[in-house]
Amino acid sequence: MSGCFGADQSMKDGPDIARIAALIGDLARSNILTALMSGKALTATELASEAGISAPKVSGHVRKLMDGGLIVGCNQGRHRYFQLAGSNVANLLEIIMGFAASQGHLRTRPGPRDPALRAARICYKHLAGEAGVRMYESLLARAFLVLDEDALSLPPQGERFLLSLGVDLTALSKK
């Protein structure tokens, strides 16, 4: 078997395709990568929406994809945009997508098809849809919520704002 890999290599040596495959194989991360195939750079909030996960969870996935060399980030004003790390990543994804399609491994986009439900809905006792995303982005932009790494926190000005809207913070903290 050493003739296939050279005298000093075995199948355990060489490129670690399992690591890259695991990064791509996670459903949320594959949705993030697929969203970036358009060539357009997207924010973490946009990637969260495309991946079907919460904005706080997307940062961990983005970090793993960056560490794996699949995506890169760029700060522009208050926002951080992400895009594929290069055409070689796009080529890899196109090959995998083509192979999956040729084997009949197709999927449909989850979530409500009705535009009104995509705009605003309640999902498991929380506001969802485009209205929920806009509200979340607005709270972040106004520093009423703070996203730091994977944690979301409510600073004092956010508490005051939510109290002014009549939100019962004591009841929320018990959930």
C-alpha cells in the first residue's frame, strides 16, 4: 500500500478531508455556504436567516468556517460581512452540489411558503420572520441588546427600553 502514498506516508498522513467535510456537512453551515454562493457578502444576521438558526448561534458556525478557511470576514462600518474565501471554495461547493443532485439528494427550503407568514409570525413563543429579524437588528443597532461572541446580553439601557414598552423582565428571566 505504500506505493499509493509514497514510502513515508500512510492514509493517516496528508490532507485532512474529514475536517473540511465535517464543516460542510453540518446543515446550518452548509446553508451558510450555499447562501454565499451568490458571490454577495452577507452579514451574520443575514446568514442566520439563511441558515435557519438564531443570530447568536451563527457566530460559532461562522468562526468554524473561518478557521477552516472556507469563508472570510470584512468589517464595513458597523457591520461585518462574510463571503466565500475564494473561487476554490466555490468550485468545491459546486462539485459537491452537483454530485448531490446527480444522486437525487435534493431538498426544499423549510419554513412557511406564505409571504405573510415569512414577514411576521410567532414560533415557539418568540417573534419570528422578517419582522422579528428587523426588531432584533434594531435592538442591536441601538445597543439595547449586545452580541458578544456567542452570548447575547441586555445592558441597562436595553432594560430601560423594554420596561418602557411594558415588557415584564422578571417573568422573562424565569424562562
